[in-house]
Amino acid sequence: MRQIRLENVSKTFEGEEIISGLSLEIPTGKFFALLGPSGCGKTTILRLIAGLESVDSGKIYLGDQEITHQPIYKRRINTVFQQYALFPHLSVFENVAYSLRIRREKEIFVRDKVYDALKMVHLLGFDNKNINSLSGGQQQRVALARAIISQPEVLLLDEPLAALDQKLKEKLLIELIELQDKLKTTFVYVTHDQSEALTVADKMAIMNNDGHIEQIGTPKQIYEFPVSRFVANFVGNTNIIAGKLIEIDNQQMVEVKGLGNIFVFAPSKKNWMISGCNLFLSIRPEKIYISKKEINGFSNHLIGRVDNIIYYGRSTQYSVMLKNGKKLMVFEQNEEHFPQEVIDYDDNVNLYFQKENIVLLQG
């Protein structure tokens, strides 16, 4: 197993620059997710790594070996596509065995390898079935088995679950995690779905609309400590509030028009965090406690009126109108069958949150 490294890679299609001077390091043996909006260049990066497209400039390495212009068949990198790309005229067995047939491996070797691969993707007993008789989830498993049978050093997954329904998608995400853990192969998973990326990734990179990487880190680092408004908004839900940084008696606060001062905490002060600067606060909806009661012990307290409620089963989402006209989104976990406090439309409510749960973002 070897890491993948892109150095100052650029790619243009029909006069439009899709990737510009991109550098990225994907660690060995990890489940790495590349997350970004549609059209930002995620799939292009995958195709460049696989050798399906050639770079205009820059270099690509697999470990210490440069593979920038290496033919596809020499790269030991396989790809699972969104459309599966299976052979409809071949059985499940022959689809999985295809790469071994090309190499003219002995029949006993082929059979052992195919059955090992089918076992890994929970398809034992499906070997003689026709591809067209399989469900979407089963076809995706066949595509995975075909991709892993040759033991690639890197497995590229290009939005592999996009065509599946939500329940099946959740099931296959867990199976992908288990498969990567067994194989210890480097998985690179491309998606525009932030929940998928947060579920599978050991590490992830967030790309913006311009094809540049905004942040790289673990899912927890990116979700809890986004470095920009784009990342905060794209990964999960958040509330963004504009204000001005002030300092009184060595206590940092943000002055928000129509709301007053909100206490904040910056564990690592950035050079742009100067008193009087304009900035933004990011506060996740689940970090806000909502109640009709007055409670002590929180850094910050705002008052508002409930103007929308969405019940999700596991949680309830409230939209709360503040006195300055700003709406805050609040998530409340539904822990009790018969809650002691029921919050309804047009109720006046208190919103509480700790200063440590606010992320300061540059204006």
C-alpha cells in the first residue's frame, strides 16, 4: 500500500480550467473522502489518478513512484463507477472473474479468488445469476467484487451509491467501511453528499465551487472546526451570524446588530482576529438548547418566537425568529415519548448556547 500524491496538477476541458494547480496527499490504507458540490472537479481528480484522463501539468505519485503518464493497466488502481459498468451478457461469476481471465490465470486460481471476493461483498450463492436479475444494491456489490479481486493498491469510488435508496445506501456504507477495514486498501470516495462522507471517511478534503480545496481533516475536525463559511455551510447545517469582534475586560465578544453582545471563545487566536474587525459566527443547530423556561449556566441567551417546526422522528428542527429578524435553526433530540415540555408554533422560547461551541470565521 502506498499513498497518493498530486503535485500542482491542472486540467482543462474545452478551454475551461477544471483543476488548477491542485496539490493533495491521500494517506496510505485509509478511507479518504473527497467532498464538494457537483461540477467542482471531484470526478476529474479521480479520473486523473486512475489514468482515464491525462494531466495538462503537474505530477501524480503512487508512493515514491511517479505515475503521471503511466498506462492504466500498470497503475494497480481500480475504479467503481456510479453506473457499475457491468457486462450484462456475463454471469456474476464471469463479471467478477473478468480481469483474471484477461491475465489467463488457471481455473482453480480464478475460482478461489472469485469466491473469496463474493464472500467479502456478501454475494456467495449468486455466482450463476444473470446481472439483469439483480437489484441495484446487488449489482453494486458485483462491481465492488470485480474491483477488489485483483488486489489493487488503491480503490477509487465515484459516487457509487448515488442511484440507491436511502436505507440501502446506509447499509452499503457500513459494508464499505467493513470491507476497507478487512482489505486495508486505500479507498478514495468521491461524493457531493456530506452525510456519506462523514459516515465513511477517516480523513476528508472539502472542495469549493472553484475546484480548490478549502479544508482537509478528520470528519470531526471539519464538522466541529470549519475554517470558512463555505465549509461550515456545506458540511452539515449551521447558523451563520454576522457581527463585530470587541473585547471588554479581556473577554472576547461579538456585537450583533439588534441582538447585543454574544460571548465567544477563540482557543487559537488567528492574526485577523483584531478588535473591531467584522466576522461571522457559526453555531451548529444541535449545540443550541431550546426551552420555554429560563435556565442558568449558559454563556449566551437569546429570545425568539417559533415560526416553523419539522419532525424527523429522531429529532425535531425548530426555526426561531429573533428580535432582529434573524432566524436560527435548532435541533432537539427526541429522547422521551412524553416530554415534560412541548414547544409549538408561535411559542416564545429561550435559546441557550455555550461560547465554546461557537466557531469564529473570517469576514
